[in-house]
Amino acid sequence: MKKICKLILSAIVFSWVAFSCTDEANNGKTPDNFSGEEKEIIFSIKIPSISDATPLFRSIDAAQENTIKTIDLVAFRKDNTGSFFNYYYPGVLASDNTAGANTQNCRVKVRLASYEQELVIITNAGTAVSDLANAQKGQTISKDDFLAKLEYSLSKAGNTWNAVSDSNYDAIPMWGETSATVTQNTTQLSASLLRMLAKIDVQLDPTNLSALKSVFKLKSINLYNTLTNGRIVPNSANVQGDSVIAPSLPATPGKYVGPLLYDKSSDFSSPGVVDVAMKGAIYLFETKAPDSSEPLSPLDATCVVIGGLYDTDTAQSYYRVDFIKNDKFRDILRNHRYLVNITSVTGRGYQTVDEAYRNKAVNMNVNIIVWNDNNTYNVDLK
């Protein structure tokens, strides 16, 4: 996901396959007050973005981050006892959709009913949604339990998210939902989506770039303590409005201590800059900070070790950077960007990556700017 480009998708021609009320796309039970009718509607998908007015944080590989390859709609029937899985249908992009845009349109089929439906849109999940919907046929399962079962695991060797270039990347799963009582008058619905991944960028501070470049050249990033799987849909308790406030981990997190090494020329290609910035290369699942009730455990926290050439050195030295605020390790949250902004380098780091990982940061000052992609604010971690 490296260069600015507009992805152009050819118009998708499709035909709807007729479904019965008890086919594999539903839970095998015909709910009361279901009319037996279905209709196709336009679903408007709003994808998080950052304004052009804030160029320091602007996502210049937005077209790839906004890519939609698959669409799934899952409907839950809501009543006074809760919300329960009702039916599932796949969707497609509308023929006039603008690929890579911040707002995209898809066509989905919904059922007309007098009861309130909670409609969940999930993109880029592969067959995870359809597989689960078929597995739940004939069973009663709550919305929370159903969505908690949806997980995505890394398939690329090396435990990294595939983000090699604008033509070689894995589309990021996204989730959003809305509630509606669907009638013959319903023609369009909309939902705002959140990406399931977090993103880490590293750069030399652009406001002091000349001075920094004279003493330090950025050569590598090592990422520690990540997960190899993640929940596609967050726990509802961890979302407030359009903001994620806590991580939602899978039932059995697959932890990878690492390190994950990013040092190839492609890792520094646009929007990155060789020796100066790595952007659009590092994506990861949510992670939870070490329990603050216990003694701090630096070796369990998600962190980066920055490698580079100090002054006239010909061999890299290494600097650990932690995600800390108010003396506490921070969670890494989905749909957030973490910009590690290097403000000064005052000396050599450690001789090896492992030594830097196992010790406190030295001789490098940074401020980490945290950006929630669904809002327009940032938090400075110092």
C-alpha cells in the first residue's frame, strides 16, 4: 500500500439467487412478522479518512486502505430479549461505485419485516462470514456471540500483514452497522465502517528534518509483541459512537513476540522516504497493554525498535520506542494510526536489536501522535 493511486474496478455484473426462508443463508427458522418478501437496496459505506487540511497525518495510500473486495450483510432480529442471528446475504459493489473513495456504494438484499433489524456490514473477510452463517443454520445464537466468532488470521509467511505495494496487498477487513425496520419504502441505508487493523508509521520530524538527517539515517523498524489473529468485529462495549476505546481480542490470541523486521526498499517506498520515513508498511491487529495492576512488563508490551546510522557510523545502532502515556503502556487499537515522530537523536543506540528490546530507550527522543481515523483529533504520547 505505497503509492497514491486510484483503483479502478470494472463494473460488477451479477444476478441474485433466489433464497427460501430456510436456506443456508439464515438460521433455519422463519421469524414471526417476516413477510416472506425481499428487496435489493443500496448500502452506502462511509470509510474513515483524514482531511487534506492535515498533511502531516494524511493517508496518502488511502485508495488501498479503502479497497473493498468482498461484502457481507448479516441481519439480526432485535426484540425485548436481545438481538439474534436472522439471515445472511452477500453483497456486491454498485456498478457506479468509485473504488477507493471515502464513501462507496454496494447493493445488498434485505428482508422486509415489521420487526427491527440490526444490519451488520462486513468487508474483506473472505469466507469467514458465510462459513459461520452456514454453520449456525437451525440454531439460535445471539448477535454478540455470532460476531465474536468472526476472526481473521494472517496467511502471509512471516506473520506480517501483506502491504508490499499498491498492487500487492491484502484488503483490510472493515465493519459497521445500522438499525432499521425494512419496508417497501426502504431503498437506501448507510453505515460508517471501522478498519480492524492499526497502523504504525515512523519518521524524522519534518519540522527539523535537515538537522536530523545530518546525524541520523533511518534504516529499519523491528516490531515486537503482535498477534497473528484478530476479531473482525469489536466487542460492543469497546466502542463509543464511532470511536474504539479498548481492544477486542480473539478468544485464543496467537501471540508472536517477534521481531517483525521492516527494512526492505519497498518498506521505504512512497509514501515513505529512504533514510527519512517508513509509512504504509506496518499494519497490525489490536493488542492489549500489560496489566497495569501488575509490575510493568516491558518485554510483553507492543513496541518498536528503530535501527539507523548515527553520525558517521557504518553499522546500525538500535533504539527502543514504547507506546506509553502517563507512565503506562498503552493498548494498540484498531482504526488508529500511531506516528512515531523522531524529534532528536543525541547519540548511538544499542549494538543489537535484542539488546535494545530488553533495555530502556536511550539517546532518542520521540513524540507519538495517535490518530483515530474516524475523528479529527490527535493525542500526543510523551
